[in-house]
Amino acid sequence: MKRPACDGAIVHAGELVVGLAPGSPPIGPGVTLERYRDGAVAWLDGEIVDAGPTDEVLSEWEPLEVDDAAGRLVTAGLVDAHTHLVWGGDRSDEFALRLGGLSYEDVAKAGGGILSTLRATRAAGAEALFDRACATAFRMLGCGTTTIEAKSGYALSYEGELELLDIGHRVAKATWLDVIGTALSAHIVPPEYSGRREAYVEDVCMPVAVEAQDRGHAEFVDCFVEQGAFTPDDARRLAAVAEGAHLGVRLHVDQLHDGGGALLAAELGAASADHLDHANEEGIAALARAGTVAVLLPGASLTLGGPVPPLAALRHHGVPTAIATDWNPGTSTTDSLVLMLAVACRLYKMTPDEAFVGATEAAARSLRRAGRIGCLRPGANADVVIWDVERVGMLAYHFGPTWAATVYKRGRRVFGPEPVHEGEEAWGGGT
């Protein structure tokens, strides 16, 4: 019987990781991955059609193009569920101040922190911000990340916030990196609204969320619920607007203090509760009941030197837990998600498999794309990475280097050398 043709396949992976094994818990030492030695993955029309042992995949499909992984690790592209993609300036001076003993709050009270980036972002032109964001996106692709969530939050005006979200949308078209927008106008209150927080929420945060969704530039709304930023009631008002606009809710909570933010995220049915360094167990249990994904940000935890999130409680209650970069100019100046796997293992004491799930399937779930990204199951996007290591545990084992050798996006090679292939010619180009 003639085998059906598919567009391409990667074969002879030293280890092929499909995703979580059936029945595996989402977190904890019992996490089990579906993996194959000498594995292969095949795709058609940009979607995965088969993954498993190489001999079995090739007995079912006849690929037009074959890339030989030659014993290296093959996985789904990483998913970064919390980034601040577009901003101007830098805060290296504040980095030195904090090392000298000042706290995050001290710097913010002196006019630094987010306000510093606000001034730099407003002063930068849209094209300069776009070029810078594209450079970041290409670095992310080279580190094996194929989808990100990208927040606004550094213009803090109606037109400015919409422009940041528009830039994120343009970056996706220019770089092959999928960018899922989140309206974070409720980051802090800008100077022109000093003492008028509720008016700012009404005048800027709410209409930006609705307009960004109408333009197709945002799928979520976010709110920084913290002392000196926004209140639980502000988040509730935004969540009500989000529901009417068919937007999901994400929340920055319990980062600097235990403000009951995890409990609030569960109450609002948020897709994610992010940071959680100071979250209490009652809130963690509520996240589990609500189906809210915890998004942990080891770069920010490391930079600020505070307590680590309550991993034992997250494990005990079985909360799906993502790992993200929190790429931003102040508290997590890394755009390498694979590096954050290494930090999560060392700082949070996660296992390498837990951290990998956090940067793939748990992250996808927080972005409402479970089964579409972050795994290699049939029907998922053919976002596939060949790594310059042999096993998934080695991604977290090493610090620093970029381990992605080749990156495919919806079945097209967008990073790395020309593939070894069978057929007339390989796809050319890429970005």
C-alpha cells in the first residue's frame, strides 16, 4: 500500500519528546514525559500528523523532505507565557543601585522602575521600538522559543498602549515568532493621573483592552495588583470589561507581598496568576480548583532576591505551573527561556522535566492553546526544535549557551542550517 505523502519529517532523534505522557500529573516529581529513542515527527500543511519511533513514522508516511537529527534532542518549540516585548531605554543604573542595597520599592519611589521605562518608551519612535522588538524576537527564536505572550504596559496612555500592542502584532509578521498580545495598561498609574487611579482605569485601561481586542492585537487583559499599583477592585472592574470583550484575564499577583492575589485570580477565573513569590496556600488551593495556571518567573525572583514561590503547595494541589522569562528592562533582563529552565531548577528546585513542561504544555494551557502548541501530538502546530544536546534533561543542566540547532515554525525552517533532505530541493530562505 502506498504511504500518504507529508511535507516533512525530522528523523533519528536521540530523544523525541512528544509532551506529557497520558495520565501524568502536570507538576511534581511524578511528571512523566512521552518520549522515544530514535524518534521522528512528521507534518503536513503546518500541522503535526505523527510522532513516535522513526521506523514506525516512516512506515506510515512518505515525507517530501527529511531532516536527520543525528541523535540530537527533538521537542516542540518553547512557549514563553510572560514577556514585556516592547519598551525603550534600559535600567542598568537601577541594577547597580539595588546591588548597593536599595529595594525595588525604594527605586520606584525615587522615580525609577516602571516610570523610568515609561519615559524612555514615550520618547522612542515606533519604528525604533519595532526594530528593537524584532531583534529580541530573533534571539528568542534562536533559543528555541516559537510562541510568546507579549504585554503592553510601558506607554500608559490610550494611543501609546495601542501602539505597543500594534508593534507586537507587526513583530509576529516580520519574524515568524507567534506573538499573543496582552493589554497591561494597568501596570502602574502614570504621572498625569497621579492621585486619580480609578479615573485612569476608566479612561485608559478599559478602553485600551476593548479596542485592542477589536483590532485583533490582544487576547488577554492584565493587571498588576500590588501596593503602589492597582487594587483587587480595579482587577475586578477590568475582568468585567474583559468578559464582555471576550478577553482572557491574566494577573501579576503576590510578587512583592502576600496580597491575596492568588485567591483573587481564582475568583476571577483568570487564565494565569503570575509571580506568586508571596502567595499563601489558601490561594494556591483556589488556583487548583479554578483551573488557573501558575506562571513562575525565576529571572525576577533571582534579580529581586525575595522568597521563591511555594512550589511544595503548587505540587501538593496539582496546579499546572508554567516557567517564563518575564523579559523586561528592570527585573528580568533575559529573553532566553531555555536559560530560565536552568534557573528554575536551581532556584525553585524543580526537576528538569517539570521545568520543561512549564515552558511547553503548561505555558500553552495558560494561553488557551493546549494541544496546539507546546507539544508534538497530531493536530498541533509543527513548531519543532532540534537541540544541540541529546536529552531533555540537559537543557536545564547547562547554563548560558543557545542550544537550539534548528527551529521549524509550522513546518518551515526559520533558524539553523539547511536540512539534510530527500527530494528535489530544500525549502530556501527562512529568516
